[in-house]
Amino acid sequence: VAVFFGAPLAQRDHARRAVSCALAWDRYCQAFCEAHRAKGVPLGITRIGVHTGTAIVGNVGTAVIARLSGHGHEVMVIGRRPGMKVPGAHYRSCDITDIGALVEATRGMDAIVHLAAFGNPSLGTPDVVFNVNCQGTMNVYEAAARCGIRRVVTASSINALGLYFGRRRVELERIPVTEDHGRVTSDIYSFSKQ
């Protein structure tokens, strides 16, 4: 679980809000685990990371950069905004919906970790969200193919099941959720995450 307050814009009380949210989430998780353990369903622990400053890279990207650069890999972050500074990485501005620019930006890379997407349907109109999340992902794989990059790691989200933003309620069939879990996708955003 990652809790982000003050990202991408600073908030005066971001630290208090982030810690308060993390503590509330911890109480919820403890009760959830205890209830399932009582039913004979063993669950692991919940790890909570709290970020209380401004962020450039999203929820998962920051951890990926830290992990890769910490192991001595040279990391190039590709993002839409020009002129960004990303600690532990080089930065290049590029829109993933522009295949030509993306091919140029990925040339010479050994691998791609693709995390670029809208993480919430409210961040754009349905057609824009779908274009960035789907066409952008296809472009990442096409750029990798054109540049001879043989390793691409792509992440999606629980929304591929239609869980949070769908027009219909979705109940989890079981925990952990695996690839064969049923889907009740009823919105463009969730379709874009599949």
C-alpha cells in the first residue's frame, strides 16, 4: 500500500494527512486479516509506504527507479512533461501516443518497464484515457520491437477486473486475485487496464 499526499502539488498538512491515512489503513488491514484468519484464511502482512513530499514519478515508478538504480542500472524515465528532474534517473520528455518519438526515446535501451498510463478515469475524457492507456501500451511494445528490445515489463491494476471505477459492483471471488479471476468490466478505464 502506498499513500501519497502532497503529490504532485504540495499541501500544508500533507504529512499529518498521510500518516493519519496510513494509520487508519493499518487498523482496517489488521481487522480484515483477523476476520479472515478466524475463517481459516491465512493472510500475510500489509506493508505501508508513506510519501509526504512532491512527486514527479507515480506510485510504482518511484520504487522501480530506486530499485533499479540501487542495483547499478542506468535508468531513463520517459514522461510527458518537459524539463523534469527525477532523482536516480535521466529524464526525457515524450508522449507514448507518438510512436515516432517513442521509438527515438527508447533506442539503445536494454529493457522497458512500462508504467505510463492514466491511473484514474477522472484524469481525462474516456477517449483520451483509452488512447493513452491502450494505444500508448501498444506503442511501447511496437517501439521495443523496432529497437530490438527483448524485455518489456508492463503493470496494470486491479481495475482490469472492473473493481473500483465500474458502473456495476464487483465482488472479489477470492484472495489472492489471479489471472483466471472473473471480470465485470463496465467502463472504459477498466477496459484500458486489461
